[in-house]
Amino acid sequence: MIRLLLLLLVALLVGTALSLGLTYDLGYIRISLGHYLIETNFWVGLGLIILLVVLAVSLINTFRHLRHGTGMVAGWVSRGNERRARRRTTQGLLALAEGNWPRARKLLATSADKADTPLINYLAAAQAAFETGDHEAVDELLRKAYDSTPGSSMAVGLTQAQLQLAGNRLEQALATLLRLRKESPHHPFVLKLLKNTYLRLEDWRELSRLIPELRKRDVLPGKELDELERQVWHNLLERAAEDTQKLRKDNPEASLEPLTRLWDELPGFVRRDEYTIRDYASLLARLGDEAQAETLLRKVLRNHWSDELINLYGRVKGNQPEEQLLIAEQWLKDRPNNAELLLALGRLSLRNELWGKAKEYFQTSLHLRRSRETLAELSRLNAHMGEEEASIKLLMQGLESDNSLPDLPMPRA
């Protein structure tokens, strides 16, 4: 109400001012445009000017409203495209989870441009393309994924490496992972994939160089890493033995340097591992250096007892078989009921041609633990001593034990 009164008051004042102004002759307005001359009363001219200003302001406002309306339409269209892209992305991811690879690829790839996260669309579409075996499409989709999102090099590279590994493209996967490692030397997942790649390529030397970094970054549990390291050095020892064997074919007097040099490279905890020691000693014996194998085993067994190693000790021939037997008999004082030690003593007795002692050791070992190995040794010894019936009986016992034969009635001989 107050606003209306104020407006009326202002209108009255303006009207009064105009009526008073019209009573005075304020002259005229003359406008010259080329050959044209326009003359008009001052008040008429003023009215025309005001009218032109009002028209100009109206046109400007109309133009602004039109622009705003166009922007609203464009925004509405854009939001509609985004909603459709989100819907198609969801449908594509569902198709991917269901294993419908062609549909997933189509939905994800075609909606990527309008999607909120085009990187996800392209990576998922690449996965679908991989499942259909279209490797060219995989590479193209991964390229688009990289172009779509700044800073996506690692994500795209890891996806590419995983797909290459899944497709058994090991050399390409290795190249991809080495490039990623240059970008991020300590990335745990890159290191883990590198480990898997080297393992499948059986590149034991590179894997041995990678293991310290795997351990430092806690990429794998400790036990799993220890087992991996044993596997790596076992294979490296095998290869070194093969290299030595090749050298000895050309030169029988060639040294065992490739094998012994590698042994010196082994980390301390690996050299103390009984299975690695067993592997190394077995390789030495296989290459003809049983004396060095016996020396190594004797040193280890003095400080660290192992049934695995005492079994091997009974198989290798040292430079002095008599001393080897005496040393093993000293160990028997502390382990009188160790079946493996008794088996080894029986074999060492055979090496010293002590047939009766060997038989006694075998029988005692067999009494403590029935094993195929001991049965076979005792049976062989009995056969060579002329006790064929006892030998056959032991062989039959071994066969029955191995095959878990049921207790059934048999005819008497």
C-alpha cells in the first residue's frame, strides 16, 4: 500500500513538472544528416529520444532472454545425454559381469564420450574386447582410455599388462611392466605382476634380482617369498649344473666354477636352507665331485641335523669311506633310534664292504620304520648274500605295503 502511494506521488510530481515545462518554450532540436535536416520541438525530441532508449533497452533484454533460453535448452539436452550415458554404462557393466562380452563392449564404448568417468568405460570395454579375442580393439580402446583422462598412464598400463598376461603375450607384458616400473619403481602391483611374468618366462636370474625389492616393499607374505626364493635359486643351480656339464663334455677336466660361483652368490639364509644344501650337494655328486658334497654335508650335519641330508650323506662317496662311516657312527650315539641315520650307516657299511654290519643297520632301521627304501636295500643285500628267500619275502612285503593290499587268505606253498 505504501509502495503504491509512493508511485502515485512520483507520477504526480513528474506530471506536474512536465506540464510546467510545456508552458515554456525551450527552443527546438535540429539534426542534420547529409542532405537531410530534421527539426522538432524540444519536448517532442526529448520524447523521441526517451522512446528510442526504451526500445533499445527492450531489445537488449529480449536478446538476453533468448540466449538464456537457448542455454537452458542446451543444458537440458546435455543432462539428458549424461543420464543416458550413465544408464548405458550401468547396463554395460552388468553385461560384463554376466559374461555378455559383445553387448558389454558396445554399451560401454558408445557411452564413454558422455559418461562421467570415460576411463572406466574404456577399460571395461577393453576387457570385454579381450574376452572376444579382438586384440586390435583392445589396443584401440586402451589408447582411448589413455587420451580420455589425464594422469591415467598407470591405470591403463596395468590393465594392458594384465590383459597381455591373461592372453599369454608374455614378452609384450614384460615390456609394458618394465615401462611402468620406470614411471613408478616401487609400485607394489607392478612389482607383483613383474614377478608373475618372470616366473612364467622362467627368467630366474631377473627374478633373483627382483626378490630383494619384493621383500623390501612387502609385496608377498614372508613364507611365500621364502619359498619363491628357494625355487629361484634351485633353478639357477640346476642351470649352472647344466652349463658345467656342457663344459665337461668338451673338457672333462673343466672345473665346477659355474656351479660353485653361483653357490657363493646365494643369500645367507638360502645357503643355510637344508633343501638348498641338499640340491647343491646332489648336483656336486651328479657332476662327479662327491668328495666336496660329502665335506659340505658333514659340516652342515655337525651343526644342524636333517633327515633329508643324512639320507644324502649315506649315498655320496667321500675321499675316505672309513672315516665317513666313523663320523656317522659318532652321530648315532646321540640319535640311536633315528631310522634315516641307520639306513645311511647301512649304506656306508656296504661302501666299506662290511656286509654283516650293513645288514644289522638295515634291519634295525626297518624295525624302527618300515620304508620302501630300507626294504629295497635289505632285499638287495640278502640276494647278494645268497639269502634269496629272505630277499623275496622282503620284496613281497614292500609290494604289499605300497599297494595297500587287503588281508586275504592265500594258498600254502
